[in-house]
Amino acid sequence: MKKLSILAVILFAGTGLFAQFGPPRLVSPEIKADSITFRFRAPKAIKVELNGDFLPKKPMKTNFGTFDAPAPVEMKEVKDGVWEYTVHNVAPDFYSYTFTVDNIRMLDPSNLQMVRDGQNVTNIVIMPGEKSNLYLEAKEKKGTLSKVWYPSPAFGANRRMYVYTPYGYETSGKKYPVFYLQHGGGGDEDAWTSLGRACQILDNLIAQGKAVPMIVVMPNASPNQLASPDVLDPLPSPSPMQQDRTSEAFHSGGAYVKGLVEDIIPYVESHYRVIKSKEARALAGLSMGGIYTLYTTAKYPNLFDYIGVLSMGFTPDRDPIKELTPVKTAGYKLYFVGCGESDFAYDNTKRLLKGLDDLGMKYTNFDKVGGHTWDTWRVCLKELAPVLFK
Amino acid sequence: MKKLSILAVILFAGTGLFAQFGPPRLVSPEIKADSITFRFRAPKAIKVELNGDFLPKKPMKTNFGTFDAPAPVEMKEVKDGVWEYTVHNVAPDFYSYTFTVDNIRMLDPSNLQMVRDGQNVTNIVIMPGEKSNLYLEAKEKKGTLSKVWYPSPAFGANRRMYVYTPYGYETSGKKYPVFYLQHGGGGDEDAWTSLGRACQILDNLIAQGKAVPMIVVMPNASPNQLASPDVLDPLPSPSPMQQDRTSEAFHSGGAYVKGLVEDIIPYVESHYRVIKSKEARALAGLSMGGIYTLYTTAKYPNLFDYIGVLSMGFTPDRDPIKELTPVKTAGYKLYFVGCGESDFAYDNTKRLLKGLDDLGMKYTNFDKVGGHTWDTWRVCLKELAPVLFK
């Protein structure tokens, strides 16, 4: 027994267990067949609330007006200072949640699974089921996610991107097509892999033979960042894109589009085993990333055969005919437009679709999605990835 | 102006700013020349405390006895419900901290920089200076960190490891030496890159010409995990190492050592451009990872020319002469022992050092470090990396 107890000390040293020796760890969230139970220990709290995008929507007042939004619910103290709330009939999906304890928002200390959406960190929980099965880890044949720093002369500094290489990349000797996948405003290179579950979706689709093995490059497209804000050191500021925020250069994608074409694509094509041709390049993005997709393909129509615009289209000040004509002239294999009617970008999307119609350009309009949220973009990725490079 | 305001909506959509429209974001932590100020907004709180490893130590009672530990300090409400505390004369280093609000421990919502130590998540802050300069992001020539799933027949499943490839790896055409770097009990494959700042330390040392470019492989050595616990899905349990926890196999490293030698090293040597020989392999680990280093080198003395044992040595039930003799017989280029006198593993370390002395084996004893903490292990990595593969 002595041997075991010495080993026990060794095995748990460094885990902070000494510091937090106390009541047993709670199980939260606890996922059952059709319910999720959340728990939080707060013996002295007066009010504990659960916030989550699985909760019923109610009209919520904000400074922008009144919107329907998931309303917080009060948790109940069940025993020994443990507060609890069970949500029933939870549809299979990926959800975010937090607690509010006496008016202070906090994370669930029992749940290590969290995502950052811009400046906000929340816990996540996935209810398994048909809609969410691609969001779960693939059992085998999983790709590799790399955090890559590349030199960006367009920004005058090193910038960071994430690169997904599919299972088998290291040893196959094959060359792969590349999907450039852009986040939205306020996001960064981390967003598609955390909020977007891009690795799990691609791993599953490729393992099931539904998508071809491809490299996915997720740049940082934020005008004021060189890398995601959880990287420790303050980065040089202002960036080139901050400097020209009121200029035409900014409104046509400015330094970002230049950086994508002059820095990122050449880096990827010289550092990875890829097919260097238009039919092996795809470009898509959500919201701000959708704008950049429109700008990039208008300016460089010979780079991408596969184009995806998610939750975005043309703002009223743009001329769809002018911006789409170069794409039509150059030719393309797929034009995917993904936006639901409840998305605030739907009017912009309608202008994009009308432009495509007016020019007689073929496209796929996927509108079986909801609002301007990650739920929409995960579903769009599930639809878009299988039709790329085919 | 209309164009700008539409863009503003687009740029901030998805960031949750709608949801959290409220008082301005606080600056916390605010780092000045020799002080750090922490801030937290809690208008209705009665007591807000700051916990941090930069705070003066006091005797703290725990169930294990009384230990000297950094004592929490009370923050003061300065205005509009904002609580504040300034720590003066902060020595340059990497620090962890949290807040305790009315007895509930929470993270600093103004600071996105956080690390997970096993089951505990804390915020971090780096005070720049000579001791901590290698912990900051290198300005250029930065390597790539990859999250790699590899098949592990020893565990009957896919497991995850992190792999650092140095700047230039993708295009140099060169073969590299490999440093296998193991975490401690309660840790996982994430620990050396988050708590240990391994990428920053290696990037800086290599860029400064102080360490040779090398690949660093950081396995998951936890007996009950296939990947770090922030990966969403529950993984198969019990694992082979959980099953034989009382067996001799467990106490000689069991499935982990088998997995390292039979799964991980062959995977790395078939998937990366590496030098496949003893003089191009290093193995080190802290605490439990130090035990695994001792076990692995005793059982496979022809694999590693560079050996590092951090905060660990021989427990009283082991025979140092028996376990070190194979290493002496096979020969080696470096035996690095890193442990300070205030470390609870120091007695074990003394047994290791005596064994090395008794056998007349050359070694480097680095004891200019403190206790059984990540501060010690970061400093050890700074000392060890420059003497590898030379």
C-alpha cells in the first residue's frame, strides 16, 4: 500500500488537487437520452441562473431594440448548496451556455469544454443525434490541426493561421486540393475549429467517403489582429487594415485580400503537398469572410473554382453585375450561397442571388438554415464540404 | 456613413456584442514597469479576492496539513462596482491567477489568456523581464504546433499528442532530431505548450542560435485519457492503464511505456523527417513523466542518448543500481537531473543522484529551481533544450 500512496501523490502532483481539496466534483452537464442537467455549487448564492442557446426564446430588450433571444432560467438549490436545472427535450445539436450567479456571469467549473467567440468564452455541450453526429470526434482516420505562423509582408509581420491536413497526408505522397475557409467579423483563425467544429466535420465526412481528402486553411482575417487574442503578447498595432479603415482599400478587403493572395496562398503552395491549380482551390467565408470571398473572387477570378458565400451577399452600395462578371467570364465549378431567411444578411444575399440570376450564372442556394449564428455555418460546412473538388 | 454602419454590424456580428452590450470592457490585468493591476466588475458583491502565485506566502491549512502557499488578498471597490488590486514589485515571470467573488472562484472575464492545469482553469499573466523573456512569443522564425491523432495498438484506440516542428521544417529538406517531452500526473499533451510555454521557449532558443532546431513530441501519458479532457467526447474507459493500476505492469510504466516505444516513436519516425538513431533522440519528463523516463531508459537503454529527469528520482522501493546499470552499459551523451531542494521529490532525486555517483555515471545536476511547480519545469526546459543534440 505504501507504494501506491507514494504513487498517488506523484500522480496527482501538479494538478492543483491540494489547493482545491474539498467537496466532490459535480457532474455538469449530465447528458441523458433527451435531457441535459446542469449543476453548480454556490452555498451562499441568492440567485443562480442558466443561460444557454437551447433555452426558449423570449423578447429581450437591448440598446439596439427588442429581439427574441433565449431567456435565462433560474436554477434551484437542491442540496448542500448545489444548484441544478434540467432542460428536457433537447434537440441534438451543439450548444453554448454559462451561469449567472448573483448577477455575475461565469463558466461552469465542472465542464472543461469551452469555446471563445471573439471576446466571450462560454462552455459548450453537444447533444448527440442525427443533426450533431458530424460534430463529434471521428472514431478513426482523424486529421491533424496545426497552428502555423507565416510571414506576411502585406501586414509587415508574422501572422497565424490554422491548417487542417486530412488523415494520411504525412505518408500518402499525394497532392491535395485546398479549401480556404474564412471566419466572420470579431472572429479569428480559431473560430472554424472551435465554434465551427471544422476538424470533426471534415474528419467524419472524409472517413465516410462523403468528402474528398482536402487541406483546410483557416486564416486570421481580422483587421486588428495578427493572431487570435488568446495569444499572450500584445501584437503590433495599428495594423495596416486598421490604418485605412475609412479608405476604399479597406472596403474592398484591403490588406486582408492582398495578404490572402500574396502571402497565404504562396505559403501554402510552397509548404504543403497541394495541387496548384484553380480546380483544386476553394474559397468560402461567413459574414465578413463572405464579403472577402466576394471581393477576392471579383479581383482574382482565376484563382478559385469553388466559391462559398455564407450569411452574406452584396450591400446596397455594391454593383453585383460589375463584381460577378469577372467570375462568370473566368468560369467556375461551384457557387454555393448559404443563408436562411431569418438571417439579417438575407437582403444582401437576395442581391447576390439576383446578380447571379441576371447573369445566368449557375449556383447552389442553400437556405435551410436559421439566423446569423454558428449553427447556420456548421450546417453550411456539412453541405458545402461534400460538393467541393468533384 | 451608411456604408460604415452596415459594415460595423457585419464586422461585429457573431461576437456576442449584442448580448453583452453594457459597461465598457475593463483593462485587466494592466501590466506596468513593476506592477500589475487586476480589475473585476461586480456591483453587488460583498467580498472580492484575488488569488495568484505572485502573492506573498502564508501558512494555509489543508486536509494534508499546513503548507506555506500564496494567500488571497481582498480587492477594493474603487468605483461603479469595479474592484481593483495592484501588486507591486512583481518579479518577471509567468503567473496564474483567479478571482473569488463571495466565496466563488472565477476567471477574469477581461483576460482571454488562460491555461488548464488538469481540471483547473486559471488566467495567466507574464511580467516581462530577463527571467521570462523566453516565455514571450518570438518575433520571427516561429515553429508550428500540431495536434496529432495517432493509432495506438497499445491502448486499442487513437490517442492524441502535440508535435512542435521548428521554423523551416516544411521546406528545409533536412532531417531533425526528436525530443520526447512528458508531462506529469494529472497533466496531458497540452500541458507543456500551455503551462510549460514550450513553443515560445524553443522558438526563442532556436532563433537565438542557443538550441539546435528539433522536433518536440509531447504525448498524452495519462493512464485514464486518450486525449486531453477538453476534447469533447467521452473516450473509451477504462483504458489499459486504468485496468492494471495495481499490477507490476502499471508500476513500471505499463501501457504508457509500451505505447511510447511501440506506437509513438515508430509513428513519428514514419510521419516526420527525422534522424532515426539514438544520438538524435532525447527523452525527458517531469514528476510522473520523470518516472516514465527512468522506466523507459532502464527497459530500452539503446533508444535515447539524451535523458532528462525533472522533479523526480527513485522512490524508496526501487533499486537505482539495477535500473541505471543498463543505461550505463548502453552509454549516453547527457543525463540531466533538474530538481530543487524545496521540491517534495528531492529525496527521490537524491537517490537518483547517489545511484549515478555509485556507478560513476556523468550527469548534470540542475538544482537552481524551486518546488514541484511549472515555474521549475519551464526553467528546466530553458536549461535542458540548449544542451540537447550537441
